[in-house]
Amino acid sequence: MKTNQSIPKEVTQIIHYQRKRLAELYSLEKWSESDFEEIMRCSSEWNADMQSWILPLSSVEKLAFDARTPDRQARSLQFIARQMGQNAVS
């Protein structure tokens, strides 16, 4: 979602839903593909400067090394985390 201005009420509602849903999903022993996709969406954060949702490096790293993340996605996220980490250093 990209907007021309932040809509605090809507952003707050989305963040509340994300936190609630993440708590439910993180309580599961195993994640299905659809669970993982929802976790990715719910792990994004609102960036007021960019006026859009971003997936921060901390979330990428957390999911990349979580045993419940499906193998294919875990490998991709580990690669992305390395690239993001290198870009942050540069």
C-alpha cells in the first residue's frame, strides 16, 4: 500500500490486527505455505517517511532462521538478509 499521506487511524488498525494475528501464527508448531505468507504480510511495518509498508531486516532475519519457515523460503530469506546486511554496511 502506497499513499500520498499517512492515515494514522487506518495504520493503527492494521498494526493492531497484525500484532494479534502474528501472536496466533507464532503459537503454531508448524507453518503451512499460507501461514508463512500471512506472517510475511503481518511482519511488515509502516514507514511514515516512505509512506509505505516495508519488511525490515530484523523481520527478514527472524523468519530466515525460524525452523517453522518452509525450506525454500528460508533459503531465499537468508540470501536476502545477507544482501540487506551488506547494503546497510555500504
